[in-house]
Amino acid sequence: MSQTNQPLVGVIMGSKSDWETMRNACEILESFEVPYEKRVVSAHRTPAWMNEYATTAQGRGIKIIIAGAGGAAHLPGMVASQTTLPVLGVPVKSRALSGLDSLLSIVQMPGGVPVGTLAIGDAGAKNAGLFAVRILASTDSDLHQRLAKFQEEQTQKVLEDSQL
Amino acid sequence: MSQTNQPLVGVIMGSKSDWETMRNACEILESFEVPYEKRVVSAHRTPAWMNEYATTAQGRGIKIIIAGAGGAAHLPGMVASQTTLPVLGVPVKSRALSGLDSLLSIVQMPGGVPVGTLAIGDAGAKNAGLFAVRILASTDSDLHQRLAKFQEEQTQKVLEDSQL
Amino acid sequence: MSQTNQPLVGVIMGSKSDWETMRNACEILESFEVPYEKRVVSAHRTPAWMNEYATTAQGRGIKIIIAGAGGAAHLPGMVASQTTLPVLGVPVKSRALSGLDSLLSIVQMPGGVPVGTLAIGDAGAKNAGLFAVRILASTDSDLHQRLAKFQEEQTQKVLEDSQL
Amino acid sequence: MSQTNQPLVGVIMGSKSDWETMRNACEILESFEVPYEKRVVSAHRTPAWMNEYATTAQGRGIKIIIAGAGGAAHLPGMVASQTTLPVLGVPVKSRALSGLDSLLSIVQMPGGVPVGTLAIGDAGAKNAGLFAVRILASTDSDLHQRLAKFQEEQTQKVLEDSQL
Amino acid sequence: MSQTNQPLVGVIMGSKSDWETMRNACEILESFEVPYEKRVVSAHRTPAWMNEYATTAQGRGIKIIIAGAGGAAHLPGMVASQTTLPVLGVPVKSRALSGLDSLLSIVQMPGGVPVGTLAIGDAGAKNAGLFAVRILASTDSDLHQRLAKFQEEQTQKVLEDSQL
Amino acid sequence: MSQTNQPLVGVIMGSKSDWETMRNACEILESFEVPYEKRVVSAHRTPAWMNEYATTAQGRGIKIIIAGAGGAAHLPGMVASQTTLPVLGVPVKSRALSGLDSLLSIVQMPGGVPVGTLAIGDAGAKNAGLFAVRILASTDSDLHQRLAKFQEEQTQKVLEDSQL
Amino acid sequence: MSQTNQPLVGVIMGSKSDWETMRNACEILESFEVPYEKRVVSAHRTPAWMNEYATTAQGRGIKIIIAGAGGAAHLPGMVASQTTLPVLGVPVKSRALSGLDSLLSIVQMPGGVPVGTLAIGDAGAKNAGLFAVRILASTDSDLHQRLAKFQEEQTQKVLEDSQL
Amino acid sequence: MSQTNQPLVGVIMGSKSDWETMRNACEILESFEVPYEKRVVSAHRTPAWMNEYATTAQGRGIKIIIAGAGGAAHLPGMVASQTTLPVLGVPVKSRALSGLDSLLSIVQMPGGVPVGTLAIGDAGAKNAGLFAVRILASTDSDLHQRLAKFQEEQTQKVLEDSQL
């Protein structure tokens, strides 16, 4: 995968405060040595920049976009509507409704424009990273090996603690 | 108001199937003789057209945008993010979640980009029309008179039926 | 806009404790130099005062009413029913149900009496202020310019932080 | 109780369409021979008439008010705020949200203004009638006897069917 | 009302930990000098004692029962099923679901057995006390006067703070 | 198991209308030749009969109670509080809230009084029957064999249709 | 019951962090001297180990399985699908949705594979322990006596505090 | 892509009745000429077959698994836990809770095992198909072209109807 630094995954988020959540996606990508870029791209405050990001990502070599947002979370869906890349959505936990609004805003897309949605919050961000790895691994046997090893180690760690 | 046909209100909706709901907004505007235009503008299937609509509406003389959508309803918020016009959002009743997803996707906008949200479904569409009339009436004394008369008649109709 | 202090926006709230939320609306109005008044007006504890407020606001030159309340939040709807002014509703976050009750009590108005509803809590209050500015800006080119500048700066701020 | 026709219970509802639900309250009152009046009183479309109803009911000899409404259901709470009579609220099933909005709008009243809330829909309307009977029965031994008999018969009916 | 100490209101709650909520009901009753008794009566842990309480309350001169409980809150409904007294239910805020479970368990009673339900938590408990006062005031002109005064003072207090 | 007709499972339900749901439990018990009895036992309309049922079931040889109810569903919890038998609760789908109220009223029992709760509606009733069979099978090898066969056949049926 | 240490109840949980909740089940089992084993068994991270656990438990003498998990909680249902033992499910309180996701993931099983579900969190875990005791007590008169005593003491404790 | 019939996508569903929903995924795959297989694979009724399917899919050349299920929907998560392939989850609309249970059971996966979740019902199934196409298109320029054309046509269709 990794002879260059050309980012393969674009991790974007609606606001700087989403970083605490979205770093979980980035940490996974780093641990798998998948080159990525991370940006704040706000659907509502920087629509032109979002449109530009969405329409140019593929041309720059990005293979997968991970987009996190909270509340009326439009970023993942709007990006998905302007690219042919697979877009993963991470519902960031919101203040009043704990991310239920974020989840529904991201997952309930109309037929025609898919967003692969992960869980609310940290677990969802981590899993967005892993989903990206799963996609990339299908054409990168080296990465696939690391993924298989990751899952084995994850299993091993639970087994070790299994006796409580 | 009405010496020309220049539309003052833009009524847009995410899909043709939303028309059954959104016609309630248009019927109100017609009954008040407020010139309006109506368009299908899909945030997800026609993002470029949505961006164009949002950024040019004011220049064409539109004063208020009414946007209806269902499910992960991004249209009102995305339009609001690309104009300085007041944008009213109508959550269209969705199949699985009865419009709760539409409502949260429209109303839970982040600070900075307001959408004035009305009720789910027909009542909300009708009220979006009336809210537009209320805004326009504040600088159109003729319209204001008609609005006051509308509210009186509405009151009268309830009073007449009051004895059941 | 501003050669006099005649308030153009009435910011009301159901209880003193709502001020922490509603100050976000007032700060926006101040930053745009829109004259406003702020009052505690309780639908349930001061119904006569609410009726008076609602029926006299327009006569005193108020153009828009922003009403915030929590729980079984009746203030925005009851004020809207007694004026022809546009009324914006802010659902204040409630103790047990985090503002879901406030939101539904405000937004689910029957056809005939519109309340333009914003998000739960601080973001909603801020956006109520901005929605009022959008309305006023349509007949005040000076204000419109400031609004356009505000949105540009908001965009700029995100762009500056975009690289994380 | 019943030498005169002076109504003791006021059954009011926000719209004529609520009658299908609220008739369940009236049928109970009739079966107990409790004199009552029924009116359409809309918080939002006839606020002045609502205020008049609420403030004069007690003077006219009404002892209990039963108020049914749907959606952003403000009638019970607004009436309760303008009388010292006990007010019972019936959440009418709403179109989109099945009465969850009605329920929260009625029951979540702030401290100071109580509304005794019953179940959503027909069962709630019937029980509002029965709750009124329970209140009146505490100072009317004849009515109390009929209430005790009603409960026995209700029990008996279940017991008879108990074997399926 | 008060030449004797014979309790008129029975305030019961499902567990000792509900006291923090239910004390709000008792404080109201005390401030109105309404004699009351308070007891822990658990539907689930002391069903026989609950049955005894419910069936004997009226005989002991109790006029109204206020019952608070959380979670699968069966106390109010089960007491209502075994008395002809009016029973008021207070949904205590629960740990996981913030009292939504308590509310639905109390309010959604089947036709035939009414529970007049108040808001979740402290406000609901306070209002249960006030609802009891409203019932008792209808046959106690002295109490009625105090209730009217209470509502006036409540209004006055808001008006004084109205200017923020 | 079956040389006598002594019922081992008591299937009770809050109202005759619950039979359409609860028959699914009985059909399972019949197909496993587990003797059972079925009764309408209403927590709210026949509390004394419910208490009697709950306290005498074990003495009559009942091993497991299956209780179905809808809305504010108190039957399973109240029976569980008056017996040491395992009690299974089936939330019957309710009219307004589709059984969410039934589910929370049954499952959210306080520590000390367990109700083993199954799914809302038909599937839950069927599974209550199967859960009873699982319990009984642990001390009845004949029944255990039939249960194992049932699960195999269930598996087989899916496998046969697996190709669509 | 207890001449050997052969565990009769298997208490399993999806992750080590569920122990804080699930210890409540174990404490009950200990207080009743019911031999049990406890294990971390993750449906998602150790599927093979889960399958092994589920398919071998009965052979090792386990009579009842208690399974706790949070979020998309698949452990109880997946274990139930691979055994004929009764399986009790404990929804662990989740971060974003407070265990509502856990509850629905556990309780809404399809017809054919039952999971007896308890309340969200600590109360549910405690009750899972008690439900297991209720099952075991039906064939262990010594245990049954201790259970009856437990319920009496539980009653007694409430009665002692009843006067507040 | 298509010189052979070797399936690249595995479309599985928890029960035959899910086919009405899941056919929407298959129709998309067919229209893009992506070879796929479809199977009923029940997590709860055929766990061994599910495990076999999950662990062997990759070896047989499957690149992406689409799994649909309703209620306590464990299929997508359990398959994801036993493969390194990307797994897409489709929440099938359920009877009582309209698919909210299905959605939460699928999307709220713990960190470590990702399921890319789509909308409830038909739209979600269609989008699962499209998401699979997006993944495959990134290494198949022919498919990518067809995808781009599909999105253009989709846009075109809305634009043609845009005038209503």
C-alpha cells in the first residue's frame, strides 16, 4: 500500500469539535498504515468547500470518504451525492438528543444515494476506519493480512480476559 | 403585492412524491395571491441544481424559500447554508419513521444556519405558507389586512362549530 | 436600521431559567445592532400578560417575536395564535427528556397557526436570532450586507481551521 | 346530583375532529348522569374564547374541566393556567406521531400549573370521564354508589369471560 | 379544613429513594395546610400492603391518593384499580430512560381505571400536590381562597422578574 | 410429562382482546403437549382475582406463568411480585404506541422482582411458550428431545428455502 | 443444591466493562449459594468461542445462561439460537442511547428463539439472577425456601421504612 | 467485470419474508451486471449455516456481503464478526416498531466489528446495492462508468420533473 503518502481515505468532519470523536477513525488508519487526510468540512458553513471536496476527492486519488457530523448531520449525505466514491457516515453524539438526530440524519438516505453508516460516537468512528480498511484490503493482500491479524488479536485479547 | 407575477416565494421539495404534502403550502400562497414558484430540487440527486437554486433565488427576487423533504431531509438546511434568505423547512412524513427522521434532520441545525421548521406533514406545509405570508405582510399592508381577515375567519369557523 | 432604539424583535421566554439559553438569541441581535426587547412571559403563570404581550407587540413596532420555553412549551404557539407577526420558537432543553418534549410541543402546531421552530437549546436560540436578522435584512440593505459578511466570516473561520 | 341540568363538567376539545375521541368521556358522564357541557374550544384558533371559557367556567358552576387536544396540544395546560378548577387532559392520537406529541405537550407541565393527564386516545377520554366521576363522587354518596357498582360490574364482566 | 389532623391526602411512593421527588408534593400540601400522610408502599415488594392501603384509604377518610414510582411504575395504576378515590400518578425519573418508562407505565392505563398523571420528576410531584388542592378547594372555600392567592403570587413573582 | 392433565403453565392475559396474540403461546404449548390453562386476568379490572391467581398458582401445580398485557401493562409484574414462580411477560401491541408502552411497562421492573420479557406481539407470545418449554425440558428428557427436534426442524425449514 | 461446585448458571457478558453491571447477577447467585461460572464471551470479537460456549454449556451441566451485553447486543440471542437451555438477557446501559439499543437488540427476537429479557442495567442483572433462582427453585425445595425467605425479607425491609 | 458468473456480492437475509425488501438490492446489482448470489441465512434459526457462510464467503470470491434482517437483527453484525469482507446491513421494517429496532440492532456495533448500515426498508436495500457498486467500481473502470452514468440519469430524471 504504502510506498507513497498519497492519501487513500479522506476523513472529514463538520466541525473542529468533532475531532475528539473522529480521531478514533484516524488512529485505526494509522495503525494500519493507510495514508489518509483529515479536514474540517462543514456542509452548512462551508458548502462551496464541501462541494469542491466531494467533487475532487476521487480525482486526487481518494478511494473512500469518512464523514462525521452531529445534529442535523448533512455532511455524509451531501458528499455522497456528489461523488461516486463509497462514503461512510459517523453520527457524532449531540448535546440534546445524544446522537439519535445525527444517526437518523445520516442513515435515512433516500434510494439512490447511499451512505454506509456506523454507530454513534467513538465506536462508530473506529469502525468507519476499519470498514475503510476492509474495503482497501480486498485489493491489497498485505493490508488484508494485517486486518486478519488485527481481528485475531482482538479475539485473543477477549479470550485472555475471559475468565474475569 | 400583485401587479406583477414575479414570484416572491420559492416552494421546493426533494421529490415529486412530496407534492401531495407541499401543495398545502401552495394553496395558502394562492389564496393570499402571493406569487410563488414551485420546483422539485433534490439535495441528493440534483446537488448542483440545488446549489444553483439556493445561490440565485435572492437575485431573482425571491424573498422566502419553503423547502420540504422526508427521511434524511437535507434540502432545507443545505439551501439555508447558501443564501441569506429566510428558509422554512417542512418535514414530510416518511414511510418507516413517520417523519420523526425528517423533523430531526431539518430542525436540529447547528448554530449559524437557521431553518424555521414547521410541523410534520400537511399541517406543516400549510403553516409554512402562512409563515411566509406573515413575513411578507409586515411590509405589505394590503396583505396584512388579508392575513388578519384570514385569522378572524378561522376563529369564526371554530366558534360556529363550537356547540358541536 | 438603527437611528432609534425602538425594538424590532421581542425575545420572550417562559421562565428566568431560560435566559441561559435565550441569551444566545440576544447576543446575535446585538452583534447585528438589531434593537430588541427581552422579557420573561410565562404562558402558564402569566397568561394575561402573555395575551397582552402577544396582542400589543405589533402595535408597538415589534416585527418578529422569538419565544423560548421548555417542557410542555406553550408560549410560542399561544403567542402565534394572537398576533399576525412571525413567531420563532426555541425549544429549551428540559431536565428529564432533554428537550424532546419542548420540541414537539412547539413544532407540532395545527394548520392555521405557524411557529417557525429552531433546534433544541443554545444553537436554536442563536439561530432564532439569525432567522430574525434574515427576515429584517430583506428590507434593510445595510443589515443584509452585515448578514452576508457574517456568513462569509463564518465560512472563513471554518476554512482556517480546516487543516486541523 | 341531578335535580337540575346545571353542568358540572365542561368537556372541551381543540377541534371538531377530536369529537370521535372525546365522545368516550361524554358517554361515561351520561351513563353516570353527571350533567356536562361540551364545546369546541381551540387554544390556537380561538384564544380569546378559550380564555373566556377558562376564566368563567367556575363561576358558571363547572367543577371539573376535561380538555382533549392533539399534536402541540396546548388547550389543557392553557385552561389550567386560567382557572383554579381541576383540569384533566386527554392526548388525542395525532397523525404523524400517534399521540406521543400530544401526550408530552399535555403532561410535561411546569411546576405550578397541574394537568391530570390520561392515556392517549379513546381509553384516555373514557378515563377522564371516570376521573371526573371519582372526584364528584367524594361529595355525592349517590354517585359514589353508582361508581362502586360500575367497578364491580366491570370486574364481573372480566370474570365471566375469564375462562376464554 | 384544618381543625383536625385527619389526613385527606395519602402520598405514597414505590421506594424510599423516591422521597427526593415526592417531597415536592408534600411541601405543597404543607404550605396549604392540607393534612396528609406519607408512606412507602411498593407494588412489587409489598403487594399485600399495597392492596390493604388501596382498599382501606377511603374508609380512613383519605380523599385523594398521590402515588409516585419509577421504571415499570405499577403503583398508581394498581392502587387506582382498588379504590374509588381519585389517584394522581407521578412518574419518577428513572436511571436509564429518564422517566419515559415511568411515564408510559403510569399514563397508558386501559379504559376503566383512570390515573391522573403529572409530569416526570419534581415538577410533577409539586403539581400532584396542587392538583389535590384544586380538588379539595372545590368544597372548601377557605382553601380555595388560598389557592387563588397562590396563583396570584405565582403570577406576581414572574411579573416582577419579567424585565430580566 | 403428560400422563395427567394437570396444567404446568398458566397463560393469562389482561383482556379478551389479547387472545389473538396470546394464542401463539398456547399453540406452542399444545404442539409440545405441555398441559396448560388459559385465563383472562386483569390487573386493573380484577385485582383480587389476579392476587388470588398469583398466590395460588404454585400450590395448584403450575410451574411457569406466562402473562400478556398491553399499554400500561402491569399484569406480569404484579403476578411476579406475588409468587416465587418464574413469570414470563408478553408485551401486547398497543393502539397508539405499537407496544413500546407495553414493553417498557413489563421489562423495566425494579431489582427484586424479575419478569422474563419477550418481544412485542405474536413473536413474543410464541417465544414465551418456547421459553416455558425450555425450562420444563431441563427436567423432562422426553420434552427435551422434542425441543431439540423442533429446533432442528426449524433450522431445516430455513435451509430448504435458503436458495430463494 | 450445593454438595458440589458444578456450576448451574453460566453468567456471560460481551465485554469486561459489562462486569460492573453483571456482578449484580453474580451477587444474587452467591447469596443463594447457586454455583455459577462467569465468562467474558463476545459475540462479535470471539464468535467461535461463543458458539462453543453455547453448544457445550448444557453438556457441562449448566441449566441456565445469563447473558449481558450493550449496544447492538447480539450475545443473548445468538447463544439462545445454539442451545436448548433457557437464556436470560440483560441489556447493559450504553453510552449514547442509555441502553434502549441494548434492550431492543435483545428483546425483539423473532418467533422461534426466545430470550427472557430483564430491565436495563443493574436492576436487570440482579433480576436475571433472581429469575434463574426461581427456575432452579422449582425442583429444589431447599432453594425454594430460601427464595421465599428472600422475598419476605425484601417485603419486611420496605415495611420497616414505610413510615419514612 | 463480467466474463464469468462468479458472484461478487452475497445478498443474504434473515427470513424469506425479507425478500420483498432485499430484492431492491438485487435489482440494482442486476442493472449494473454485477454477479451476485442470494440466500436466506438466519442468524437465529441457522447459526451454523450462517457461520459457514460468513467464514467461507471470501474464499469463494465474494467481495462484499449485503445482509438484511428485522427486529433483533443480528445477521449483519454476526457475519461481520466472522469475515474480513465489508458487510452492509439493511434494517428491514419490523411489525411493531417500524424498523427502529432493526436499525439500532444493526448500526450500534461495538468498536472492532463494523457494519455499514443503510436506511430502513426498500431505500436501504437499494442503497446497499449501490454502495456495493461504488466499492467495486473503484477497481473496475467499466463499472465506474456505468455508475457515473446512473447518477447522471438519476439527476436528469429529477431535472425533467422539476417544473412539476
